[in-house]
Amino acid sequence: MSGRPRCSVYIAASVDGFIARPDGGLDWLEVVQAEGEDYGYAAFMASVDALVMGRGTYDVVAGLETWPYAGKRCVVLTHRPPERPCADETFFTGPVAELAARLGAEGVGHVYVDGGDVIRQWLAAGLLDDLTISWIPTVLGAGIPLFGALLAETPLRLVESRSWPTGLVQARYALGATGR
Amino acid sequence: MSGRPRCSVYIAASVDGFIARPDGGLDWLEVVQAEGEDYGYAAFMASVDALVMGRGTYDVVAGLETWPYAGKRCVVLTHRPPERPCADETFFTGPVAELAARLGAEGVGHVYVDGGDVIRQWLAAGLLDDLTISWIPTVLGAGIPLFGALLAETPLRLVESRSWPTGLVQARYALGATGR
């Protein structure tokens, strides 16, 4: 029997804890754009077998010219699936623990959990293994929060941290007892 | 004529952006306690001539056995000053720009701005020169936010960052054009 997959968050946040503007806008991330620097994103994506995202994140991705997740299992948490998928993504409604178990049974080893709501659901269900936050050097003032809903107190273990000349500070935290 | 003093924030926050529990409690900071390690606090305090704090912070400090800020000018922002001070602290009601100008005229060179409300007032008034945040490796889930009120978008410049084996990640940001 397969265990549940490792579940990771990899997200940028303003110093005041927002992951997007109130309208979902991400233009403020441009302050850390630097030629040839992806802050570990490509290496992280290469380690991932599947993505789970919320409907807000999906709608942004589905609007792009090219589906960016070709070759990755992609599940969208939504109560209102669209008429047809963009690529081979699937849609899911139900408890996130059930989804995690189902992905594990499919042989998925590592899941990228994306979007504020989905991250909070994963965290609340105790399903998150690690959390990489890239703090952008900006007080955004308003937006979509990374945390903010009432969550249970959760200890984190810092695995590593780095900063870049652009001012981005990245910290990777592990959750839970397994330390993986 | 003296200019306004340099104004600094030096504060610990949970990864989800709280500076205290809903009741003001700070027990959760214990996870980063380590023998002989103060994360730069003593050096920062030695550089400070004056403190400005809100009433919530003051009430905690005033309840301690010993007044911890002997030898420092200390101003409490409050609409309801107590009948008598603990030490030589003073009380102020009015625009924070007026207070900053007054402290500058007194010859104060460096002010430690403390407490969520006061920090947000200082930030909104464009009076903050630097912001040192020590992220504690904890999702607290609820509490008194560091930011959270609607603030103007404010670019920050990372001056330095460090992490410690306890998991504390500290970043120092400069604000404004002076870069001091």
C-alpha cells in the first residue's frame, strides 16, 4: 500500500503576508525579477509529480496561452468544474485527506499545494510536510492572505533560509513529526 | 535645527504575521529561547535614545517588577494617561509626525517604535526608517497582527538577513529614499 504523498507549499508572500492583490494580481512580484534567477522554482517543480490548486489559481492558469503543467497530474479543488478541461487536469470536491490518499494510491510521490484556501485546508488537515515562503520586500497593504483564517497553532522547523540581492528572503520550514 | 530622528522597528512575528496572542501573550516566543542569544536586541537597544509605544505594550511593561527602560526617553501614545508614571515616561496624544519632530528637537537621534498600532501609524505617516522582523518558526493561528490594517503599498529594501539554529529568521529592511 502506498502512503500519502509528500505535500509541499512553495509560495511568494509580501512582508505583510499577502500572496496576491485583492484582484489576484501578481505584478508586485516584478521587484524581485532578475535575469536567470528563479529562486529554486524549476528545481522544486522538477521534484513534483502532481499539483493541487484552488479554483482562483486555476482560473489564472487556464487563461494562459499554454497550459504550464504538461506532464504533471493536476487536480483542481472546486464545487463547479468547468465544462471541459484545458489539458488533462481533473476536478475534485471533497475532503482533502481523501484526495491526498487517492493521489498516494495512484503512486504520486510529491504534491505541490497551491493557493491560499487550499494551503489553509491542507494545513488544517495536518497534511502539509513543508512550506517554502519567499518574502518579497514589499508591504502590499491589502490582498489575498496566505494565512489569516483561524488555524490551529502549528510549530514549524526551519530547514534552510537564504536571501538574494533582489531582497527576496526565502525560508523553508518542515511540519509534523516525520521531518521529511 | 535638528532633523527628525531615525525611527526603527525591531519586532518578532509568527510566520502568519502575529506579534502576540489575542490576549497579548508572548509565551510562544519561548521556542527560540537559547542561552546567551538575544538575536541582536541588546545591540539594537544600545543604539536607541528613545522608545515610543502604544498603551497595550505599555501596560505589559508597567506591570513588570522593574521598569526596563531606565535611562531612555520613553513616550506612550495614549488618550487616557495613567494617574502617575512608573518612572520618567511621558504620555502623548496627537499626530505622530508632531511627536517625531518634538523628539528630534529634543536631540533624540534614534527612536524604537513598538507595538502593532503604533508601528502602523508610523508606517502610514512615512516616518519609519527601518524594520527588523524576526520570524518565529510557528503558525500562531490567531493574535494581534503586525500589519493587517489597510496600509499604502510600501517598497522595502533588504539590508541584511540571518537565521539561527533555533529557526528564527531575521530580516532588516530599510524604507524611504534616504536608505539610512
